[in-house]
Amino acid sequence: ANLTAGSLAAALAAHPAGTVDRVLAQLDRIAVYTTQVSVRGTARLLAVPGLGAVLRHRLTGSDRDLLRCAFRHTAELLLEAGAVELLPPAPAGLTTAAQTADFARHGRPESWDLISVHAMASCPMGPPALGGVCDAQGRPHGFTNLRLCDASVLPGATGVSPQETIMGFSHLMTARYLERPAGRQPEPA
């Protein structure tokens, strides 16, 4: 994952100040890894005064198990590759496979510093009767000159990074829009 002193300090905010200082002093020997999972619990977008929009996930039991398993496998891989210490998404320092297995087994993922990226399917393509918000051109139903070309139009969470899908869809929708004959009215919704 991206690594800067600022992003690392932010990622370690829950750790003791001494740990953060020690790690930042060794920035040239540090790497940040993420484990990507697709959770099944519900998500809500909240407006929080002073913060803006906040996405909140309600984890299911299987989501917690998936996060623990993904963490354990990633940690084991990193230790096997020669990592000396792992700083998990909660205040702890892990140096052995037994410690990482114990952390994964007893950790509470809802207390971990988790992030959500590529929020998907908030405006999925499809017929309104089936919950669709956009048509196949990325136009929200009822609009003609508006196109959505991001992860919101996907029908659900992909479970992997949707970057190439989003870029391909955006390029296709842009090309179709630019190919319209000059002066032609937008297509009906």
C-alpha cells in the first residue's frame, strides 16, 4: 500500500506514541500491507456534522471470521518472508506466528482500524423495479445529461479492486457520449 510518514502515522494512531515514533524513525525499513476482503454485512452512509459523509459497516459473524482469517494468512506470509514485527490494525506488536494466530483467533475486528475503499453499488445499474438507480449508460433514471462512471454503478461488491472495471466503463461511456452527432439531443432516460 502507499507509504508516507503521514499515512503511516495516521494508520498507527491507535498505537502508543512511542511505537509510532520508533516506527517512523525506521521509515526506510517499513512496508504497509493491506488485506482485502468483501464483507456481506449492511453499510450505511451517514452525514456527520463537521466530518461530512461517513460510511458505517455492520459486520456479520462470517465477516468477522473472514477478517480474522485474512489477517492470519497475511501475517503468516509476511513472517515467512522475513518480517521482524507486525503492527496489526489494533494496538499490538506481533513477532511470531503463534502471536499472530492468537491475535486473529481472539481479535475483535469491530475494534480494529479498518478502512473501506471502493464503495460499490450505491447507485447500481438496472431497472428501477429491481432496485436499479442507473441505466446501462450510467444515467440515473429520470436524468438525461448526467452520467455516473464510478464504483457506485456496479451491481454489487466485486470482492477485488474494481479499478480496471471502473476505468473501462468510464472510457466506454465517455466514448459513447462524445460519438453523439453534434446538436443531437441526449438520449431519453
